[in-house]
Amino acid sequence: MMTLSDYQALFRVTPYPYLVMTPDLTIVGASGAYLRSVQRTEAEIVGRNVFEAFPAEEGNVEATNITEVKASMLRALAKGQPDTTAFVRYAVEVETPEGKQYEERYWSTVHTPVLDAEGKPFLLFQNPVDVTELYRYDQQSEVASLQLAPPSVDNTENFNRAQMHEALSRILNNEREHLRSLFNQAPGFVAVLMGPKHVFEMVNEAYYQLVGHRELVGKAVWDALPEVAGQGFEEYLDRVYRTGEPWITHAMPLSVQYDRGGPLVQRYIDLMYQPYKDQYGTTIGIFAQGYDVTESVEAQMAKRESEERLRDGMDAAKMVVWDWDLASGQLAYSENVSDVFGFAPVQMGAVGAHIHPDDRQKIADAHRSAIAGAGAYKEIVRFIRPDNARQVWLDSRGKVQFDADGQPARMRGVTVDVTDRYQAEFELREANRKKDEFLAMLAHELRNPLAPISTAAEMLRLTTVADARTKKASEVISRQVRHMTALVDDLLDVSRVTRGLVELEKELVDIKGAVSSAVEQARPLIEARRHALTVRTDATQATVLGDRTRLVQVIANLLNNAAKYTPQGGEITLAVHAQDSWADIEVIDNGIGIDTVLLPHVFELFTQAERTPDRAQGGLGIGLALVKTMVALHGGTVTADSAGPGKGSTFTIRLPAITQRLKQHIEDTAREGMLTGPSSLRIMIVDDNVDAAESLAVLLEAQGHQVRVEAHPVPALANAHRDPPEVFILDIGLPEMDGYELARRLRADPVTSSALFIALTGYGQAHDRILSKSSGFEHHFVKPMDTDRLGQVLGTVRERSAG
């Protein structure tokens, strides 16, 4: 019989590496092979926590995958069974002549618990296999690949070990990736609980959201979720594990903490416990799946109290709610259907028969697009009521509902009689259109007499006439012609703006240079009224992407306005302040000020302050309206402030600034010839982070591309179908539909299937790249975007289109 000393001697000389720990992960022993592998002594590690003895690499925590190793240890202790991790990165601290360094290592590890007579673990063995020599790790792509050399006399053992390790890795990784993919695509929350203690083995994102993103894997359910204990779930979990029979419940109340230590939140869940059995039919775990149905339960509770109120509201709004079964075509609807449609249709086809013939194809296409992938539609159509033959306008909106297999099953929606609103809007649009046309016609017609008057005044000035009165008259005519020409120009501008005819010629604009040009334009009026002008600019460089001519016009308008509304001999200050993301331009005067009643309306068309005898020049009240519109076209804002009449005014323009880094990048790229090409690309960016999407769009537009930004996947689908882009840049974490599903649907649409698909996400692990590739993405970018690499990728699209 072997003695304890015999086992100790055997443990020291075994060629296999072993590390022995207590359940709290304190190291109590290590084999000689293990110590040699990590270049440590027993004295250096025994008695210390394993992650204290082998800490994360300073400044590069990703090189030491503590999270995955710890999860494997906890699973083994909780299950009382071995747990395997096929491949982990774990850098080891070593002493070198140059000091402490970390050697990057790759391991295949098995954690085995040692149980006492009562079945409780009292030791944990770690058997790590160092597979560093067998792998090559790509830091940029974060993907490890096995490097197999042909067997030889020197490396036969390594080659055989590599083959075995590769097979094990493929099996485990494929299995886990498959399960993880299924879990994350599940429509509800899902978890796998192993063993009689119900230890979390796998959990999907919906489950993490339900319980506040707490640490779950490797923990028993009641340790991980102590507040749930005592709510009745223990009995059913134990019964399913004991009997092997499933259990299902609906709308069961659940009090859970969204935040650890936070207040309990009442939720309602549909839940199923399904036994998970081995090949012998023995239950070894439980598959838990369910849905958070709180909103529907609370809505049902509130329904008894609000049904009458809802009916009254629907009647007042002339709104009918309907449900269309796509298979049978049958319609279910609210009780007031006859008030809106003029009859009670049984099928959708009966409704379509009364739609105006010119609108039938439009609504049919909208239905098809929603069912094919857009998911929803919104259309306004003309409808002939069968009860009185009266034409009405109906605003119809629907959303597709899917069955358990993900197939379109029904469409739910609302239809509102908007005849009164539509008629009012139509009349308003007509009046606005006529007003715009009149302004355009008036401006053009006024130009006709101005030209000969101006010419005649110039001829009078050049004629050698001794009469001083004639010379004075010539000067007055010329001055007033210039003033009237400026008014006509403003009329033309406001006409173009209101009709959407203004197009900005964007370029990088130095704000300080634009301010100087504006000052030169406004200086004659300022000097004529003997004002003192002070210009203040800070030292920070301010650059914006915009139309230089229009920006100069905007600043000059504010300066001219200040000069007109400030009594002679007044003071005007023009100040420029630059920040990281904004450039502020302030025009401050000590003039007549703005009344509090007028202040909210100063940027409205034809709004004017009260005229005073001191004002030598008037206007049409369109200058500030133009300023607001032009600034808005540049993505900025303009505000007005005044303490009241006689206390001056301050107008502030705020424009989005181009950072120095982005400005340098654009200029460098232009010098390298990347901002020009055989043609610009039509690009769609879909990202619910609007700031990130728009900043990327600014860069791409500066490179000559046509860029559309969408914040939601559903309208992105519809818009992409109508106007197909050549390139899609899709965020993965999107509302309602993630980027993977959005890419699949766009790939399935013939009009967008040939586009280039680029994934943009905060996740860059190997399985994330596998998911993106399987969803149809050709490139996977990790935030923040590598703009140089993006330029290279877009360049390939140009070359392909040119060829």
C-alpha cells in the first residue's frame, strides 16, 4: 500500500503539470512540472490566491483571461465535476535580466474538484497544458490559429499532442459557439442550470437583462439570485430535476433586483423548466426559458379601467384599430370600424376595393414591403366610403407580427380619418407655395428696373455737371439702389430657402477668416453710423465644414443688424470662442434691445422691431430668418438674448467644429489623393449613437461620398430598398433588430444584396467576427473606427466599380 510520502514523491516527479487549490482558490501545492512551466517555486506561490500569484499583465489585461479561467473553476466546484477550457490566453510573469516581464502563453486547461465523503469539494486540481508553441496569435484580428508542422523525429510528440488538442478545441468551440448563437437569438430569456444545486452553466443576454447583469455563470441559482429565494421557484426546480417532467407557468410574479443591493422590482414572466438529460435518460440539468410579459400583464390590468376612456378617445380621433390574419385575410377590428370605414369589412380585400384606384398600388406595395422585411409601413390614401360615396383621407399604419418560427403571421395597425387635417395642411401648403412663388416673382421683377436706374445714376456721376444738386442726386440714387439690391437679394434667398433650393458647397472653413470677411462687408455701414467695433478671438483654431460664402453672409447680416438697431456712436463687439466640438460667434451691441414679447419671434419671417426715428435704414424682416435657416443647414444653432428695451442685444451662433485631428486627417488624405476617385459612393450608416454616426458621416462626406444616416433599423430597410446604397456600415447593437439580422434582411433583398457590408461594433472577439461573417458582413470594424483602413476598404469598391 502506498503511503502519503509515496504520493507526494509521485506528485513531485510526474511529468504532467498540476496545481492544487482549496475551494477558495488558495494554492496549497504544485507539481514539479507545473513549477517548471511557470518558472516559479513553491515558496513563491503556496498560500496565495491563484490570481494573486498569477496576476493580470499590467497595462494589457486582455492578455490574461482571468474571467474565463475563474468561471471554469467555479463551474467545476459548483457541479462537483471536471470542467474544460479548450483554449485561453494567460500571460505569465517572469524575471529577466531586464526586470519583470510577462510571457504570453496559451493553455488548454481541465479543472477537477476532489470531493469528501459528503460529496463536498475540499480540493481543486488544475491540469494546464501549455500549447503556446502550437499556436500563432494575430493581435490585430484577435484570432489564434493552430500551426501544425509535419511530424518528424524531433517533434512527433508535439505533433500528436497538437492534433489531439485541435480536435478537442474544434469540438468544444463549435459546440459553445453554436449554443451561444442559439441562446442570443432566442426570443426570450434562456438559461441552463446544471446539477442538483442548479448551477448556471449558460445564460443569454435577455436573462442578464432581467436580473440586472449580475455574475451568474458558475454559481448556484439561489447564491446568484438570493432575493428570488422563497418566491416558489425552488419547489418547481427541485421537482423537475427529481421527476424529469417539465413545468410551465404563465404570468407568474417575480420580485427581482435590477441592481445588486437595489430595490425589488415587480415583474411578470411566462416560464418553462425543461429537464436536460444525458444519453442514459438521467436528468443532469434544467433548461429554463421564458418571456418577460410585464407590459402585457399590466396593460391587461389597466384595460378594465381604461376601455371606456379608450373608446371615447378613438371615437373622437376617428381611429380604428385592426388585426389582419395574413394567412386567411380575415380582419378583426375595434367597435367603431363603421364610423371610419363606413362599413364593417370581413377581409382586407374588402377594404382595398374602396381605396381610390390611384392609391391601390401604393398601399399594396407598402403591405408587401412590410411583410418582406421592412416590418412596418405608413401610408396616407384616399378612400371612398361605401355608405355615402364621400372621399376621405385615411392615415394607415401597420406592423408585422411573427409566429414562433419567425414567419410573418399577422399585421396589427391603426387607421385614422385625417381628412380635416389633410385638407387644412393642403390649404396651408398651397398658401405657402403661392407665397414663395410670389416672393420669387417679386424679387425677379424688382431687378428689372434696378439695372437701368443704377446705370442712369452712374451716367449722371460720370457726366461733368457743375450743378452740385445733380451730383448729390446721383449719389443718393446710387446708394438707395445698392440698398434696394440688397433687399432683393434677401428676398431671393428666402424664396430659395423656403422652397428647398439652397445647396451648400461644403469645404473646410476657417471661422476667423470668415469673420474677417464679414467685418469687411459690414464696415461701411458701421463706419457710416460712427459705431466702435471691437473684434475678439481666442487663440484656439476653429474650423467647420460648411459653405464659406453663406457663413460670411450670416455673420455680416448680424453685424448689419446690430449697426441698424444701435443709435449712432454705439458699441458693437464681435467675439469668437472655439471649443473641442463647437465654435461660438457672438455679436453684442448696446442698441435698442429687444422686448420680451418680441424676443421668442425674432427669427421668424417678416418679424421686425418697432421703427425709431434714429434708424436711417430699414428692412423687410427676413435677415434673421435667413440667418437661422443657414445656420441650421450647417448643423448649428443661433440664439438671441436681451435684457429688454434700451439694454442692447446679443446674438450667438454655435457651429459644430472639426477637431484638429480630423482636420489634419482630411488634409493628409486629400494630399494622398484619397479624397478623389472615379466616383463617389452611396453609403448608409445605421447606428443609434447619433453623435458617432454623424461624425463619421462628416468625414465620409468630406471625402466626396453621399452619406445617409439612420438611427433605427426598420426605416433603414425601407429607405435602402427605395434608394439602394453601395455600402452599408451597420452597428450591431441596434434597437428592435440587431445588426446581424439587419444585414441578413438586406442581403435577402435583391436591390441591396450586392452592396458592401461593414460591421461596426464594440465587440471584436473571435466569435463576434464569426457571427458577423455568417450574417453577410465582408468586413468587421471595432469602435472607434479605423478611418485609414476604412478608406482602403472603400477604395476597393471604387476599383471594382471602375473595372
